[in-house]
Amino acid sequence: MPKLLALTGSPSAQSRTAVVADHVLRRLSHSGFETAHLAVRDLPAADLLAARRGEPEIRRALEAVAEADGLVIATPVYKASYTGLLKAFLDLLPQDGLAGKTILPLATGGSLAHVLTIDYALRPVLAALGARHVTAGRFVLDSSVERGAGPDRLRPEAELDLYQAVDEFSDALRVSGAAALSPAP
């Protein structure tokens, strides 16, 4: 069973980005994938910023990335880019830290003006880290994430679009898994 890790880069305890990532993980777990969620904000800030890879929590986080077959990398958009928190974590990965992995990039933000953040800011970094396949990402407007007294939910149109991306990611994972298991010519 493929292992999937959602890596969220929001510094907020009330993160809409985490809500979106959790929706994705639920859908993937219902499809038979083993899933986990790593919120970078929960790592010790001093260790993260000082690049102390050997510290226990940082080491476990890096091992979780290494062991994952696929990653959902989700970030809010701040100042037209992904968060510095996510960047600090990605900087800890080795140069080939995403080699052989399939990635689903996600971004959340308050305006459609930031929709290209995935393609112009995040995708190049993921490729530079050796990702095998970066699937078509999705941008989810903050206003599409409904928070309230009950469970957090996405507006139906945003949920349908997100689930299309999840299904494409799932298909890509299955194809890359099958390719990894087939003998070399």
C-alpha cells in the first residue's frame, strides 16, 4: 500500500490550508492509501531555522518525507509565493529529497490573482528536488473553506475541483508504482 504524506506550510493554528489537505487525505485513505499529515508549524522553530537535521523531531519529519511514495504539498500564498515556513523545511531536504516521488501541489489564498503561485513559485522547487512527477495542482480560495461550529467543509464546487486533482494524483501514483515494480528492459 503506497504511503502518502501531506506536508502543510501554514503558520496558522486555524489553517484553511490544513483543512484542504485533510480533505485530500480523507479521500485518499478511502481509496486505500496509507496517509499521514505533517504540519511544518508543529516542528521546533529553532531547530527548523538552524537546519538542525539531527534533532529528533526534524529527523523524524525528514524520514517521513523519505519514506513516502507521494506527497501532497500544501501552502497558503503569502506575498505571491509559498510560505517561508515551507521553504525552510524544503531547504532541509537533500538535493534529491523528492526523487522518485509523485507530488500534488496545493495552494490556498484570498484572491485568484495568486493562482499561478503553484506553477511559478512552487513547481520549480519541487522539480529541483528531483520529484518524479508533479501533477496538476489546485488553488483553493479561502472563501471556499467554511469554518464553523460543525466540521470544517469546502464549498461543493471547490470540493469537486479538488477531488478531480486528487483522482489525477491517485492515478499518477498507481502508474508510477507499477513502473517501479516492473523489471527494467
